[in-house]
Amino acid sequence: MLFSFTPQLAANLTNERKGRTPGRAAERRTHPRYGFTANAKVIEDGSDARIEVRITDISQQGCYVETARSFSLGTAIKLEITNGRDSFVARARVVSSSVTGMGLAFAEIAKEQYKVLEKWLGLLRERDWLVQNRRRTQRVMLRFPVRVSGQNAVGSPFEEETHTLAVNANGALVLLSVSARKGQLLRLLNTATGGNAECVVAYLGQRKGDLWEVGVAFSMPNPTFWQVAFPPSNWTPPAPGGV
């Protein structure tokens, strides 16, 4: 089984050093990119010419690699990434090219390779979620009534009325009676405002009686979902006694 991505969905994976294009921004909104460091090989289809590269960020749709030598725009390639004991292989296409690196959009991913990619992304999602949640200046301990829906462990649809334990601009910590898995897509309804958002399970926390702590991250940035004025990310509280 192959997971295919059309070129249009990722045609604007551009070089960060040139600044973000509107397409790149859109891709970031729908498929978050995470800082990720690993060694890789890029092999050109047909010629077998290969380049040793360094992955610097990755998403479900592609990645950016640093290299002093780049293939031309549109080149079809085979990508081989090694990270510890895991390896990931996929067909891809060069969608940006410069003297410092290339943006690669995945074209086909075999099912077993997709599992490896999702394993890496799951760890990266959890890392980012924990960083956000541990910044006390960036989270608010509020009990918002919410409705969570999705599919349970056997694939049956479920819907549960529950509440948050904490919220931030990128998601929330909620309590659920159904089991969840990292990377699982859920839908979150803010019952107070009627706002809906797609989110992904980024963190599985402690059990509290019959309920589980589940950290969810919005699939797309949604800073107004909770209608809470969060402080800027670079804000720090003043020192006690300060002016």
C-alpha cells in the first residue's frame, strides 16, 4: 500500500533562508514542520547520482535538507534517512533548490515506511506539546467544557462530553474515558463558543480514575479558539519587587 501526495499539495516547500512564500506558509499551517536532525542520502532517479545531506526539518509532506550540492528543481529522487536504528525510504521530488539546500516533497510512501515517519513525527509532536505546556506563562489552567469526537481503538465513532485541565494557543490537556493513541486525529468542539477544530493526539498522560489525560495539538494554528489572551511567546513575568 502506498500513500501518495500530489505535487500541488507541497509545491511550495521553499528554502527557509529565502523567506516563506504564501505556499510554504499554507503548507506549514496544514502540515506542521518540526525541527529534525538526521543524516540522509538523496539519489537521482535514472542516473543514480547521489548526495549526502543533512535533514533539518520534516513533516508528513516533505522535508528540508542542507547540502552544498543540489539537484535541479523538479528532479525525481529517492530519499533514504537514517535516524538511530530506524531508516525511512521514500520517493520524492525537488521543489526548491539553492546553494545551501533543497526542499523535498514526498511523492510515494509505502505503508511500512509511513509507520516509521509517523513514529518520528509522533515523538516530535509530543516534544513540542510538552515544551508549550511546561511554559507556565503560555498555558492557562482553565476548565472549559468540550466535546471530543473521533474513532475509538476498534474504529467505531465516539463522542464524549468532557472538559479541559489546561489550555494554550496550540491545544489543550483534556480528560477522556476512551483510549487514544499518539498521532490520532480528533475533533474538538468548544461547547461555550461553538468553535470546532481538528487536532492530533500529541501526549498521553496520567490516569485519573476512569479517565486519561490526553494532550491534543491543533492541526492548524488556532490562537483564538479558547478566546483567551495568551501572552507573547517571548514574554517573561517581572521579577518580584520589580518595577
